[in-house]
Amino acid sequence: MNSTQILVEPEAVEGGGASRDGESAGHPRRWWVLAVLCLSLFLVVVDNTIVNVALPTLSADLDASTTQLQWIVDAYTLVFASLLLAFGHFGDRFGRRGALALGLVLFGATSALAAFATSAGALIGVRALMGVGAALVFPATLAILMNVFTDKKQRAAAIGIWSGATGMAVAAGPVAGGFLLEHFWWGSVFLVNVPIVVLAVVAVMAVVPTSKDPNSGRLDWFGLVLSVASIGLLVWSIIEGPRLGWTSPAIVVGGVSAIALLATFIWWERRVSHPLLDVSLFGNARFSAASVTIATAFFGLFGFIFMITQYMQLVLGYSPLEAGLRTVPFAVATGVCSPLSIALMHRFGSKLVVFGGLALMSIGFVMASRLQADSSYLSDVLPSMIVMACGLGLTTSPATEAIMGALPVDKAGVGSAVNDTTRELGGTLGVAIVGSVFASLYGPQLLEKLQALGLPTSTTDAATESMSAALAVAAQAPAELTAGIVDAAKDAFMVGFTRGSLVAAGATALGAIVALLFLPARARDDLVTVEPRH
């Protein structure tokens, strides 16, 4: 069977209705299926960002340091990213509807556990378990979408809506988190998931058809271990670098080991008969360039969100709800531009739209790097967020369509897993690297300023742990020192914020260059240029 035949003869789905004429759009309830998929997707993606608005509260209530705050965010995304490839294969092999339902149940159960964690360490551990459930859900949603939408134009539109749900979930997290923190305790940001999970599971079993890859091979256990170990060590080394020292033996050994394990993973995947990730796919310029652009977009986005939620609350003085509401324009701009990007893609091609989107994101991050401790939300913060939100909306849908369109339909789970892995790995590294740049500058800058005020070492050490800790120190200090400590903390925060924003801008600028150089202007709709190995 050639590549063209694979694309126009998608695998059958239960309750099907897929036609082979290329015009019949697929499953008769496909739009209801899409709504259920978007609900499931929204649930796991919103958890990437809903916790960000709670970071200042968690820092105060659980006595969490900046490093622990990074791990509270990244424990979830790290496990999420590490398991996506394996669980994409799991869904292909055993059935995607079952994988989706199982993931939702695990996600709901661990959300309930997270709500009642009593320490930062416990919360980090439960957040990692939440990532297991999310890793089952995410690849299943896009793989199912690819199987119930068989008409190319409707499928592209569905991907645009799917991507829009992703972007809106990223921005809606701070709003929902702010509202809950305004009325309840911090555990409510996790407990709210439980009733939504119940609704989603019922909807999945009632509406979503099942599908799987009839030619899936055995699970590549060695590749799974190598991928998890390499990603885990890399992110651990980046996050712990500011605390342990970038030249410390532990960080050097961790970084070198991560690179060695990654190289071994690539070597193994090239020789095993049923690889976890068929690395030969990256020989397709459409596939590899699109993967890089998505990774850089979410690198910049997640790294920036980690800082901006703290900036709005700790520097500008907004409450969690006030800070969350100020992200609504971001959600709206992303939601508008994601479907619009598909229309622009058909008119101008993927290359120009993705390049323009990433360029806009980079401009937005540069604008954010110029913010000050006394900047205005309306005239300074909002414009930068609107620009980067429009860029995100323009980038994700065409890049996702490029990845999924480069694969035959029966490998939808693999393509979905690669698409999702690039998002999550990019976001995980964004929090790790941008957060580490921030922490590497914030601590020394504040220490120098506080020592000039004559504060004892025990006090300065506590203040440099996080911005929340510095404000707590200021509240307990003698009245004549309070203003000086607060000003010093804000100044140190803005140094780290500026450099972190520029790192995010650099990543998205790199992605824009990759799109311009390597992403095809227009993909051929009827052929798969690289067919994965079976």
C-alpha cells in the first residue's frame, strides 16, 4: 500500500461512517467528538498554568523556595513529556478511547491527592503522578481527531479548534486559579478537576469511538527508559544548577549523563524494529521543522508565564484573581488567532504563517523585557501579552497540521505523541531554563543589596530563596528597613525577569528562523513524504 492510499483510506473507527471519496467528512458525530476531546484536552493543559497563579501562595503556605516552585510546575510537565511517546504507542496498540478514559480517571484521582498535600515535597510528588494521567490523555485526543475527521479541510479546521482549546487553556489557568484562590484555599485549584473529570469520562464513553493501529509492534521498553532518564536528568540539572552551582560535580555529571543517554536513545531507536520514536521521521523537513517551532513557542510561553504570574502579584501587587483576570485578553487573542491561522495557512502557506507567529512572540517577549517595577498594566504589560498571544495562535495550528499531515492516519498516535512531546518538553525546558536564569540573577542581586543594608546572613539567605520570602522578611523587619528590603527585592526580581524574557525571545526567534529556512511553503496534501517504519 503506498502513502497516498494510506491517507485516503483511514482506519475504521467504531460507529464509523468514514468515506473513501475524500469528501465525506468521517464520523457522523465528529463535531460532538471534537467537543469532548477539547474538554479533555482543556482539563490537562489548564493544569499546566493554573498552578502558576498559586505560586506566591504556595511559597508562603508551604514555605517553598524558588527551586521548589519550579519543581511544583515542572514535576507535572516533566513526567507528562517523558511518557507521551510511550503512551501514544499505548493508545495506538490497545485503543485510544480506553487510554483517554484511563488517563482522565488517573488525573482526577491524583488531583484530589494534590489538593491535600501538606508540604512542598509531597505536592511535587503528587504533581508527578498527575503527569502520568495527563500523558495518557493528551496524545489520545489528537489521534482520535485524526481518525474521525477524514476530509482534509475539515480536519485542518478541527486541528485549528483543537489548538485554540490548547491556547485558551494555557491562558485560562491563571483566571480560574485566581478566582479559586480568592474564595478558597490553594488546594481548590486541584480539587476543581475532579467533577470535570467525571463529566469528561461519561462524555468520552458515550460519544467517542474507539480506534487503534492494527500494525502496532511491541513496546520499546529500553527506549522508554532511556527517554525518561535523559529528559529527567537534563531538566533536573537545569533546575538545580542555580542552587548547587553550575560547575558543581552533581550538575556537571547530570548534564553529561543526560547528553550521553540522549545519544544512546537516538542510536537505539535507529536500530530497534519497533522504536518508541522513529527518528528517521525527522529527515522530513516538514515534520522536523514543525516540531522545532512548536517546541520553541512553548519554551518561551511557559518560561514567561512562570515569571509573569509572580510579577503581577508580587511586584505590581495584584491579588490572584486580579492577576488572573488580566490574562483574559491573552486567552481571547489566542482563541481568535488559532482558527484564523488555518485560513491564513491555506492562503499564504505554513512557512510564512508560522514564521510570522514566532516573530510576533519574540517581539512580545522583547516588549516584556522592558517592563519595570512600576509599569502600567494597560500601557505596558497588556500590549506585550497581546502580541505574544497572537503569535502563539498563529504558530500552533499550522505547525500541528504540518506534523500530523506528514504521517499516515494509522500512525496518528505516534504523530500526536511527537506533537505533544515537543510542546511539553519545550514548556518544561522553558520553565527550567528561564526559571534558572531568573534564579541565578535574582539571588545574587538581592544578596548584594541586602548586605548593603546591613542585614544579618540568616535574614539575607531566607530572602534570596524567593520573592515571597523576601516580602515576608520585609514584613518582619524593623520599620525603617521595610521599604528598603521591598525595593531591593523588586529591583532584583526585575533583573531576573528582564533576562528571562530575553531568553524566551531568543528561543522563539530561533524557531522563526528554523521555520523560514526549513518549513516547506506548502505541503503536498496527497502524499506522505516519509513513511515511518513498522
